[in-house]
Amino acid sequence: MTEHIKISFPLKKDSDGYPPDDVERMWAVPLGDARYRLDNIPFFALGVSAEDVVIATARDGELVFESLAAEGGHSTVRVMCESESDVTPARESLREMGCSSELSHIPRLFAVDIPPEVNYAKVRAYLLGGRDKGKWDVQESCVAHKI
């Protein structure tokens, strides 16, 4: 079984106090030389995605993100639904397109992982269509795909 550790990603809040936390902790696999491959979908940290390799250093008893070492080719999008009843159908539609997703501790919020082999333009069109219909808001937090 692969060893997993947690890496802390300090977060910057916007003028509305979002995100609700000061730090996001993500699972990662140690690769050596202070390098780690992320093994979950970020909810709040910007500029990183699942499978990215990051540099982290020990600080105050925990590993803290320093920089991105290599992109893993995945993209991350966050979706905040207007109604909880839209969460399951949206996640199912994205799963059918080849994406995985994780629910947040915040009602109506989920993060989406788009692997490199998935047609990002199709996923993006679906998400923007739902946004335009008022079903959800979308944040492209880390896009590795070419559009």
C-alpha cells in the first residue's frame, strides 16, 4: 500500500472572507527530495490539481506547500450549486464524461477533477451552460487542458 501524508496549503481569503478556512490539507504520496504527488482534488487551493508534483517543507510540525514542481495534466474546477438538488445530477453527468468529484463540507459545493484524456471543452461547455441557466457558479481553479 502506498504511503500517504498530508500537506498544508495556506489559503488567502477574499474580501468576503472566502474560503472559510486558513489552510487546506491534502493527501499526497512522498516521492523523495521534498517532492510529493497530490492524491486528492483541491477544494480551495488555487493553481494545483490532483496528480501534480509539489515541493513541501516541514514547518511547525507539518508539511507546508512551497511550490509546484510539475503539472500532472489534470484540471480542477469547483462548482457551487444554487440548490442541493442539482448536486447529484451534475456530479453524475460529469462522471459520465470521465471526471471524478468530491463533495465539500460546505453544502452545495463540490470539486471536479478532469483527467488529461477527458475532452475539457465538452466539460467546460456543460458547466458554463449550467451556470448560464442559474443552476450553479463555476470556478476554474487550475486548468492544464488546452481549450
